[in-house]
Amino acid sequence: MQTQTSFDNGGRKAALDVLAGAPARALAELWDGWADKPEHSKVRGPEVGLVMVRGRAGGGGVPFNLGEATVSRTSVRIVTGEAGHGYCLGRDLAKAEVIAVIDALWQRDAASVEAGIIEPLRRLAAAVDGKRLEETAATRVDFFTMVRGDN
Amino acid sequence: MYVAVKGGEAAISNAHALLADRRRGDRNVPALRLDQIVEQLGLAVDRAMGEGSLYDKELAALALLQARGDLIEAIFLVRAYRTTLPRFGYSRPVDTGAMLIERRISATFKDLPGGQMLGPTFDYTHRLLDPNIVGDEVPQPVIRAAEPERAPRVTDMLGQQGLMEPDGDTDPEGEVGDLTREPLDFPLDRDLRLQALARGDEGFLLALGYSTQRGYGRSHPFVGEIRIGEVEVEFDVPELGFAVSLGRIRVTECQMVNQFKGSAKVPPQFTRGYGLVFGQAERKAMAMSLVDRALRARELGEDIVAPAQDEEFVISHSDNVQATGFVEHLKLPHYVDFQAELDLIRRMRAEHEAKEALE
């Protein structure tokens, strides 16, 4: 039972991670194309607030407060009863609301949401990150040793 | 002391209208859009976010536009804005070891696992003004297949050999100080110092870092590693009962490695200074790490002989919003103060002249 719960959380977390990181426009386009959007009511928000971002001294030592970031959040309930929560960096209330509705939908029908929304966003993110990594890789320094001429 | 003075309302209102006009400038020149500022003045945006202590590129761009490019004014605007928003909570500490790296260099190790990547750097440019960039089309950057190689933090590599001071234990019960919630009470722990330095003025920290290099609290620094890139911000969402990513932010991290001859308790090893800043802000991260190391003098049993080692001096003066507030308040009406001073000087002069007349 415990394993089942944590497995579910893992999948739900992974989906929420992808949604929060998705470009707003790409997410909006996918959601526009979603056939039956459930009726939903807002339980909280949407609202903008701050999260204090932390780092660690030396990268792995004592935590410290680096500075704040703007965050949008919304909680919704869809007609079938599932509650969904949307969080993302920035001041984009519409994005937070779409995430919350998708989170609620995911709990009802994870397979469809994964196939129709999460997977395409994951592929998009992989392509964008991959391109950036390749651009960075082109600036990698290839050291070679100069042989000292003795004659 | 200030005294309420009536009058000047029309002057102030007209001055602000004039400010708006001058900010806009020649109407024949197209107005700047925020996305242009975000995309093309990115490092100014990063500095406004870092010292404004608020990660939001669009807000920082708006602040820069409204401040006519005055960075400290923009930082002031960003700081003022953040006070209007509720705090949802604290993130989990970002993991810079898992960064999506855009630049990574080390001045101490040539051959690093994960490699040295120059990224979008000003280094090795000739610093010649180039009129051709104005309105110029720029070709796409060169790409090369990326090797899926992990890039461990350089300090962790030497740490495994015991030659490098470890990151230090973290007390899971320990409260993390937050200077936006509690007034500073000296002496500080390192968490509060790092928070203050992360939002501190780049110019001030640069000068202090430079002073340590010139011998005022010398610490023999080497850049162990600088890395720039994006990290996930994970947040424990109470209604979910687990942490989710809120998205990624770009940060710059600097690991400064410093000589240390050891003490009675500790064998000779390298010590470290740490810099972590929002955005791409390499100079600031380097300066921060130099000053962080200098401010560890008390902890490492070093003599405190230089300004950069004086915690109360450094941290009390590193915030440019506080500094500008106190310096710039001098231009507000001080008529009554000054009148009192004037009276005093006149009385002293009268006494002085009376004494001279007697002699």
C-alpha cells in the first residue's frame, strides 16, 4: 500500500515538475487542443506570492536564503471531485490554473494526460535543453600540450 | 530631523511629469518593450534581480525601464515591489551539482570530469567597440554533440582526498536565518552573511574582494570553479504532501579555494569561500566568494586586521538600497537642522570676535 502511494506521488510529482517547467505558450497550445476540459471551480487563488529560494554554503553545507522568486498558484476542484494544485515560477495566473486543472485530471485519467500533455512537453523540454547543451559543448576547451622544441 | 513643510505640490507633480517625458525620450524613437530588455540587456536584468533579491525577469526589466537604466534605482523598485506580495514559504536548497551547465571553468584543474566550457563569456574578447552589432543579424551558435558526462563540483573532487575543507555539517534542526524577517544581530552565522552578500552591492563587494588581493587580509585565492546554468527550485507543497519543482532559475556559483596552513585541530588544507548569485553574474559571484572567505577569519582563528574581514563593517554597508537611502536623504529639506547650525556658528563667531576684541 505504502509503495503504491509513493509510486502514485512519484508519477504525479513528475507530471507537475514537467508542467511547471513548460513554456507558457506551449502549455496553453496543448491545453487548447484538449477535447473535453472539465468544469472546475477555484478552491484557492489564483494568486501571486513569493518563495524564498535557498542555497547551501559551498554547494552542500548549511542552507542559506539566496533571494526570493515570484510564484503563481491555484487550487481547483473539477466536477468529478478531484482537487488539483498548480504552482509555477513567475506571475502567470493562467498557467497556474491550467496546471491545477491538469493535475486534477491526471488523478482521474493519468494515462491520457501523460500521452496528450506531459509526454509532448517532456519531448519539447528535452529538445530545448539538448540544443542548449550542444551549444555549450561547442565552447568546451580541448587542451593539448605543446611539445617543447629542444633543438 | 525633518519638519513638515507645506508647498511644492505643483512643483513635485510637474517634476514627475517631466521625469516621465525624459524617461520616454524622443517620441520619434520607438519605445522599448520589456522583452527587448529581457533578451538584449540580460545582465542588467540579472543584476537588478540579484541585488533586488527577487527572481522575476520581467519585473526587473520593468524596473530598469522605469528607472531610466539607473541600476540602484531599479533595485530599489524591485525591493519595494516584493514587500507587496505574501510569502508562500521557503524552497528546498537548490542543488548546484545537478545544474544544467551553460558555463563551467576551473583555474585550478585543467582536466576536469565534465570538461571546461567557456559558454557565453566576455573573456578573451578584445574589448574593442564594435559598431557592427547595431541592428546586425547574428548567426546561430555553433553546436557540438554533448557528452553525457557528469560534472562534479571541483571542491568535491579534492575533498575526497582530504585536502579540501568539506562543506561542513548541516544541522537539520538548525533555523536558517532570514534578514528579511529579523533585524541583524552581530556576530552573524555564515547563513546570514551569505544572504546579505548575495543581495549586496556588486561594486562594494568587488572593491572589498580586490582589497584582499592587494594585501588587506590576504587569502591566496584560486578559482576552484565557476559554473553558470539553471537549477530546479523544489518547494514542499503542504496541500500535496510532497515537493514539486516550481521551474528553473539561472544562477552563478563560484568556489574560491584558499590556502590555509592549518591549526592545532585541523591539518593544513585548502579552505573555501563561496559565492552564489541569481542570473549570470560572474564578477559578483567571485567578489562574494572572496569576501565570504575573508569574513570567515574569526571562525578560522585568523587575525582580523583588514576591512574585508570586519563582519559588522562589511555587512552593515553592503546593501545599496540602505546605503542610497541614507546618503540620498541628505538632499531632503533639512532647513530647521541647518537653521540651528547656522545660529550656533553665528554665536560661536560672535564669542570668537568678542574674545579677539578683548586681547
